[in-house]
Amino acid sequence: MAGEGTRARPPSTSVSTTSSLMQDVPGAFQASVNTSGPDRSDFVSLSQAIHARRSEYVRPKHIRIKVGSWNVAAYKGAEKDVGGWFVQGMGVAEALAGLKVTDQTQVHGENIPQQAGLDDREDVASQEARYHKKQSTLPRNDPGSIPGDSDIGLYVLALQEVVDINSVSEALRPYTDPSVANKWKDAMSASLPPGYSLIAESQLIGMLLLIYASPDVAKDVQSVSTTSVGTGIAGYMGNKGAVTARIVLGDTTRLVFIDSHLSAGTDKGALERRNWDAAQVVARTKFEPIKDSMGLNQSSGEQIGDEDFAFWCGDLNYRLEGIPGDDVRRLLMLHTRNEYDLSQRSARKIESELRSATEAVKHRVEDRLSVYSNGSSTPSSPARSAHDVRSSIDSRTSTDTPPTTIVDELAVSDDPTSLQTTLLSLLPHDELHQQMKLRAAFYDGWREGPINFLPTYKYDAGSVGVFDSSEKKRAPSWCDRILYRTRRDRLTYETKIQEEDDAKRKDDQMRASGLDHAGNDEEILYELYDPEADGVGEEYDEYDEAGENVVVTKEGFEDSIELEYYTAHQRVLSSDHKPLDAVFKLKYDCVIPELKAKVHAEVAKELDKSENEHRPSVTVVVDRHRSDSVASEENSDSDPATFDGVYFGNVRYATARHRYLTIANTGRVSATFSFIERPHGANTSSGLAPKWINLKLADMPSASSSKASQSVTLEPGDTASAELEVRIFDMHTMHALNEGLQELDDILVLRVEGGRDHFIPVKGCWLENTLGKSINRLVKIPEGGIRKLQRQKPGGSSSRSKSVREGGASRERSVSPPQSLQVSSAPRELYKLTTAIEELAGRVVAEWEMTHSSEEVGAYVLAPWQTHPAWPFDQQCWTERNGMQWQDALGEVSNALDCDEPLEQSLPPELPKMQRLYVLANLLMLFLEHMSDGIITASQWTEIKALMTETETSKRKPSLEEQRTAVQDILAQQPSHNISLIFVTSMLERIIAETTPTKRQKDDLVKKPAGTLRRFTGLGKLSAEVAEEESSLLAMARMFAEVVIRSEKVGSEKARIAVARRKAEVLVLFLRRGEGG
Amino acid sequence: MAARMQQGGRPGGARFAQFKLVLLGESAVGKSSLVLRFVKDQFDDYRESTIGAAFLTQTIALDDQTTVKFEIWDTAGQERYKSLAPMYYRNANCAVVVYDITQASSLDKAKSWVKELQRQANENIIIALAGNKADLVAEQPDKRAVQTADAEAYARESNLLFFETSAKTAENVKELFTAIAKKLPIEQASQRGMRGPAGRPGGVDLGNRQEAGGAAGGPGGCNC
């Protein structure tokens, strides 16, 4: 920044009336204006307006998302199965897994491989026989049972235990070995159709989350953020926990994928730990901030729960509870053995396992059959399995039959073909479902597809269906799960909780008020209401118009999701867990950038248009001044046709001129305006207005020098006025104008907030006056006064002052008119003033005598000259001097003086004589005081001072006459000064004489024409009168000495008094002219 | 431990920045007409001369992610008001100095404005020189008083954007403002401007100008 360009902002304390700090910086942004209005295109309103038209720039898009989870238990070579299982959909044993979630007759499964192809598939026996850790374990010739390859837009692969999580070295490894993930990525890349890309990847020790997108989907993916949360050892280690990815699809839809591995174990503590792990994952996962579809930057990242769709999968480790593991193993193997040719090794193993357990079971069952009736525990029909799991959980509430009974019954019934029956009997024991129901974990809207597949854990590796035959004989469980949740699910849950809380509070209130039974009644009501019996889950009632499947996203777009497949891949042999996957069909609104850009441009244009049209605007009208009353003046006082600002016409000393502006709101909205500070420039001074203008906005005065003016707000169609007054009374300004150092020419700036600035030029024509001039210049003023002189000059005042500026800073300007100049012997103005005062004083005294002589003694009023010896020049007498009338009168007299017109006649006739006299006296004092050289100049004073010092030190005391003569000799060197002094002193003598009785008596006898030099001798001296006269004389001398005699400034107060006394002494010499004797 | 992937291609999120633009130049060269054409796409053969400073806004989209909003102060060209011009260019981010290609003297005036701006205004101010009334020359080539090459050479040595424009035919008007927008430090301005709904518009605060100017890297920076 250039140095001189740096301008300090005004300190905030100086900002008074107008709104903001920025307001004070001219040309600054007007930030505070209309921010609340809808029409201003700031970033937010622009974004909102674009967002409101989102339907115009989004297009629905349908994709399939496949989510797969597999605990590979660090088995070597497991990656060889991932492509076949996850991408191609191979390895599903149809007999052991319900395949499709929805009815097969539905149309959306266009690409499902034909069942016919399955006939060629390798049988289980030969598959198991060639089991080897270095090769894929998948059955050969498997065409795949569920959609895969390029039918899937997003592949979300969630693996657990890609490394041995129980190994200390893995737990303490300070970095993630990339070779492990690479192994899996390579396997995926080799299997995926060309063009698929990895869009997110996250690993935490054993947990590895890989997300691949098809080329078409990949371009819609933004704001990818991955995190991990360790909840293992000490609550923080990464042997357990979750890795999570958040992506935003098509600028509209947030997806969250959680791959987690929760704590293992079958005891109650382990269960609680799993719940805690899950809660920790939710609490501690935080994604990076994203820009939403309105382009706004988030200040903080989102969490799990802010998304539109979430998928939580992994080895959640929930077990089957309350049922002997052996029983479950045996029961399930009844089903799995059907997969084998009985001669096979696995089949034999299963048979032996079954045999060992059956006898004992049979015995138990026989005991119980006598106790329980058969019908009460009949499981629901398999058809119900298509329903959402949560409803099936709810339906189990009344089943309090001892768990073992069902298993045993099923075992006894020996109906292995009814896999569904078996699964449905086991599911009530699933800890996860129980915890969801108890609201201990995964309760806030999470849902799961129907489980139509065998527990995924724990098998002998290399087998299709041999459950753990090792020493531990671990109980089979659905450890591996895929849950999902929509935004709508979560909100529904929250609403439900809210309602329950409300009901409880209401219940508590009723109980508190003594209605104990109310609560009981409600309980009965709830008991009677069986959601299962009513068929449809209650939560669906809450979705009204939005449509059953519509999920309104966080940003207001309408998406939907549908679960198509949820199954395990039983014929994947490389781990002791079976992999499982789920296929979802997602419809999301996708922003089309080209369409959005078009909408953006349109919206911006509309907002600009609206903003500019609704910009406040005012019209400023300068009220044209008609010259009527002042038309008499020679110089045209009306506005020059060419000037478009405020023209004040001729401006004279002390006389006010007024002009008015009308400000009309001609816009469509309310407008607030104020005068603002202008920079100091060639013809402008700083402040709101030049010092010579008194600005009043709508009757509120604004100090012209302040930085902020009042602001005025106008409604459309309203008007306000501003008054501009010019009155040059300040001597400094007047002098600058007289000398041409300043002009009456400036510019005001009126700012409409949020609108434009109006420039208002202001101009006046200064009429030079005689105050402040030297005697030498005064004597050169011709008859007709200084005004006549000004008019004679070409171009008037402005050209004159210009020439002065160009000619240098000479203060003593030449006012000489061109040719033959008639020089007066003394200033005509001084003569006129003194004689007018003298005469008027005489009349005032005479009038006083007349009106007061007849009064009774008791009511005698002292005349002003009796109380004020320096009357009428004593300022204390001028009681009206601060009034407008006084200033006007002073202006008129001054003007008469400048025009060489009779003084008294210029005063308004209604003004009393006494006041007229005072005004004249005031003008005389100003005239003398501001005379640039003084009647007795500083150099003359130096000579007189020397003379007086000499006189005082000489032995002989010279007479007054001698002293006076000596002083006059000095003054006579400059005759015009000498005569000027005589004008003043003779006037004073005359007034003193009028106001002191002795002299007046004498004067009455000797009538002399006013204005001539008079000499008189003293008569009888009555002491009282002498005293009165003496005091008047001294007072006058003191007062006039100060204005008549110029001297150099004296420092100390004492010296100043001494000088003043001396000056007075000199003047006394002239006032005692007649007493020299 | 967590690896991150960022989708290549589009940088995420929209950018929005607001800039103050001032028009300067001799009286009657067509400053207000240029603004009228730019903002309202209109032309008025007989415009009154501007007394004061007109204030308008116009938003342009540089691409589907980048929006620039100009706050335009169209100043009076008359010599009388010259002393008030600093109020308007003082905080300006960009300036359009206009001359009339049929009036040689108007280019001299424009040059003096450029000089004043370079001395007194924001040191990073982007200045564009616009030779207006190209339509007059198209009709009558002998009316041309300033050769394109001369003005262009001057603009190059003074580091100004340069266009010969016509407010009447709209020639180069949009191009002029777009070229300015492209040179503005949108990245810096928008980062401050977009912190949230309460954020002040960017590109206005002189106090941070040094910091804004100091950081290199123009628009389109990719953080992949």
C-alpha cells in the first residue's frame, strides 16, 4: 500500500449516530444494510435460492450397493476367495440359505443367474477334497447366485482379522503393513470389472474396509472421509473397534459404512463389552467437515447419525444365549449333512457328532412333553421371515417356553428339511436381537434383513458345514452381521422415544395427582395391543405423505433404499467364519453440475435484478431561490442557470442566507440517508460540510465538523428537507474570504444507505467588506464604497481571488481600480461611523432626558452612561448582542458602509434608537479592532513610547499641550492616520460632553455643527461633575487605546497592564485637548 | 492408520467472493453506460451525467463453482468532483478506467487516473483500461483518435487489462468484467467469506489485505 494511501480509520468512539463503523469510511461496503431482506444476494441467500430450485438440477439415479463382511481369522490364502465370493456372488449353498429377501416373483432381479446353471456346480465333496490354503476354495463352475460384477455400483468390503489380532507383535506394530491390504486390493482389482476404482480405504490392525465404485458412480463421489476407533485392550487398542468411511453421493446423499469387530466371548461381561464397544464407535467417530449442497463449509465434522444411510457390518460377536452349544451344533448339522454324500469324511464327522448327543436330548425331551402343551410353542410360519427382523423380535415377547424345549422338539421331530423352522427357533436366542430389543445396542433405528442362513461361526476351515469339531466345540452363532439404517429410521426412533417420554411424564403427573389407577389402565391397554397381531409394524403409521420408502435426506432430497439380498456364502471354506453379504438398491438424487450451473446463473441474475431494483433511491431537489425581496441588489442574486448545486447568491458579513434541499424517497423501499464526511480536497474542507455552512437535516442540527450526521429514514413517497444556512460572522473566516484565501465553494455528499451517493455542490459569492483593512487601503476606496470597487473588477470576486493566489501570498492585496484613483484624506467609513455614532448618541441622550426628567424622584432610573462610563462602547451595555436581530442589523450597517449608503437608514425602522446606537458602536469597535495596521501603528507607537520615556526622565515636566504636540508630530508623518485619530477622539469628546452635565450645559450654549473639529475650554469645575467626567474620560481612553494603538505583543501580565496604561495616557492627551491651558 | 482418499477432478464446494469495483475516467466517456450494459444489458443514448456515485451490484459465475459479486461504484467524471474520488477507490479491489477512443484527451485523463490509483489506491488493485465507444469507430473509422496499438502498449507497460468496448453494442463489456473477475484473488477472499452464514463478504477488509496478497496461488487450487 502506498504510504499516503493509508488512512487511519476514525476511532470507534467518534462514531456517534450513524450505524456502523464501516459507514464512516466513504465508499466502503455498506454491510449493515438490508441483510435481513430477501433480495440481497449475499452468499447465503444465493445458496438458499439455488437450493430451493434443487429439483431442477438433480436427476434420480439407481444403483446397487453390495456390502460384504467376512472375518478371515488371519487364514492364509483367504484373499483368493474374495473375488469369487464378493464380486461374482459365488459360494452360496441354496439349500442352507434363503436367497432373496423379497419374493422371487418381483421384477427387479433381472440379472439373477439362472438356477439351471447351478446344476453344473462342483459338489461339496470334491470341493472340500481339493481344499488347499494356496487356492480358491470356492466351488467350481459356480455361476454366482446373487448380483455382482458390473451390476453393482458400490462394493463395500468389510474384513476382520486380516492379520492375527491376538499376536502381540501385530498389536504393538507402530505402522500398518501395507502388504496386507495390498494383498486384498490386488485380489479385488483382479476380480472387479474394468474401470472400477478404490474410493475409500481404511485399516485398523485386523479391520480393513475397502470401497470400490463403478466408473459411473465414482464421478458422483465426494467428501470421502475415513476414520477408525479402537475399543480393544484398555478401551483404545485397535484389536477391536471399527473403521468407518463416509462418502457423499451426487452432492446430495451421505453414506456411512462401518466395519467393526466387537469384543469376543460368551459370558455376560463380554456381551456388555460388545455393547460398550458399539457405543464407543458411535461416540468417537468424527468425519472431516464437508461442504453441503449449498456450498457452505461445515464448521465441524459430522458424526454417525448425520448421514442419510448407514451400513454397519462386521464380526459383532453376538452369540446365541441360553441354549447349550452342543445342542445347536447337533441341530444345525442335521441340516448341513444333507449337503454331503454320506461317504465323505465331513459327513462321517457330522454323524459321529450327532450320535453322541442325541440320546441325552431325547431323554430330556420326553420328560418335558408331559408338561407343555404342543400348540403354545409352535413357531410362526416361515412366510413371516420376509418381514423385518425387528417385528419378529417383538413377536417373541410372550414366548417364555424354556429355550431348550424348542431345540429338542425340533430335534425330535426330525424334520431337517425345515431349515426355516430351525432358524426361527434359534433366532430368539440371538443376543444381538435381544440387545436391540432391550435398547442396549443398535436400537436407534438400526435394522437387519431376515436371517435365512446358518450361523456364520464357527466352522472347521475347509468344510462347508462342519461346526467346530475341535476340543472347544464352540457354539455356533450369528457373529457376523450386516445392519443398516436410514435417516428416516433414526428419526422415527427418536420420535418414538419422545412420545414414550411424554407418556411417562403424563403418567407420572397423573400418579402424582392421585390418579393411581390411570397408569394401570394404560398398561392394560398396552398389553392388549399386540403389534404382531396387527400385522404391520407400528412405525409405518408415522410415515404419512412421504411415501413408504422415501427417505428425506439431511439436505432435503428424496431418496429410497431397498434390501434385495442378505445371505451367507456357506461354500467359502478358507476361514472359520462364513462370509455374508447384502445387496441394496439405492435411489438417490444426483446433482447434475451443468444443470446446477444454469440454475445458479439464473438465480444470481434474479437476485441482482431484485437487489438493484429494490435499492433505496432518493431524489435530491435544490429548492430554486427566487430573487424577490433582494431583487433590488444590482448583482443578480438568483441562481446562475449553469450551476446545478445550491447557490447562495451574494453572501455578506453577518447576514444569514438560507437555502433548502428537498430529499424525496423516489425508490420502492424505505431509504435512510445522511450527510457523510468528505475528504479534504482542493475546494473542499473536511467534515460533513464546510465550516461556513450550518447544516440542518429535517430540523435536526448537524455540526458541520462532526464525522457522522444524523440519519433520516424515509418511506417511499415521503420527503424531508435539509436547511443550509450561511452566516459569516467569524472574523477569521471573513478575513480569509476578504483576502481570497477561501471561497464559498464546496461539495456536500449525501449518502443513501445501500444506495448511491449524491454530490451537492454549494456555492456563494462573497461580498468583500471593509473590516480588517489598512488605512492606506481604506483611503483608496472611492465614493460608492468597496462594493462598487468589487463590481468594477472584471469577473467579480472569484477571478480576483484567483489572481491573488497565483500572485503569491501577499496579504496586502491591491484593491486598486485601474486608473486615476481619488485618494481620500482619511477613511470615509471611519468618518461615517464616528459621525453617525456621535449624532445618534446625542439624540439618545436628549431623548432620555426628555422622557426621564418628568419622572418622580423616587422612580428615578439611572441612565446607562451613568452606570457605564464607556457608554455606548462598553460591551456590557450591548445586552442584545447575541441575538439574530443584532447580527442581522450589524450585517445591514456593515453593508451600508461597504456600499457608501447612509448608515442609520439601513437599520430596520422598528429597532429602538438605543439598540441602533449599540449596533453602530459594535461595528466601530470591530472596524477599529480588525484594522490591519491600526490608527496608531506599531512603529508609531514605538516612537511615542520613546518620547514618553524621555519626558518622564526629563527634569522639566512638559505641559499636556506640549506632550500632545510632540505626539502629534509623530502622527503627522502619516496624515490619514492622524485624521483618523481625530475622528475617533472628537467623537469621544463629544459623547463625554453629552453625558456629563457640565459640558453639556456649555455645549448647549455653543452649538456647533456635528463632525467638525471643536475646541472648548473648561469652565467652572464642580468637583462631582469633574469626577464623573474624569471617570468617563479614562474609561473611554482605556477602551479605545486598545483598539486604536497597535503594539507588539507583550509577554507578562504585568507588562501588558503597563503598556495598556501608557496607551491610555496617550489617548487621554487627546481627550483633554481643551485643558492644556 | 487410516488412509485417506480424495476424489480427484472437481475441488469440493462452491466459492463466493465479493469485490468492490470503481469506475473512473473523464466526463462523458461512458462509464455509466458500461455499467448499465453490464448490469442491466441496456443502453441509453442520452444519459445525464452522473452527479455523485451510483451504486450497483452484479454477480457473475465464472464456472459452476465460482461466483464473484461486484459492488460497483460508478463515479462522477466531472473535474469538479475529482477530489471526492479517493472515497471510492480507496478500498476498491479493482478499477475500470475508461476513455473515449474518439477523444485523445480522454486517454490522457485516464492515464492520470491510473497514475493516481497506482500511487494512492490499494496496492493489489486490479486496473482495467477500457477504450469505450468502439461503435462510433466501426461506423466511421476516421473518428478514431486513439490507436488501439498505442493504448494497448500503454496498458501493457502499466500492467493493466485492456479492452476496447462499446456500451452501445455490448462489445467486450462482459469480457471486460469477466477478465477482471478472473484476476481477483477469489481463493483468499472466499475462504474468509464462507465460514458460515454470519461471515462477512470477502475481499473487502483492507486490514487483511497484506495477508491476502502475500499468499500465492490463484483460483483453482486443488488440495488433492
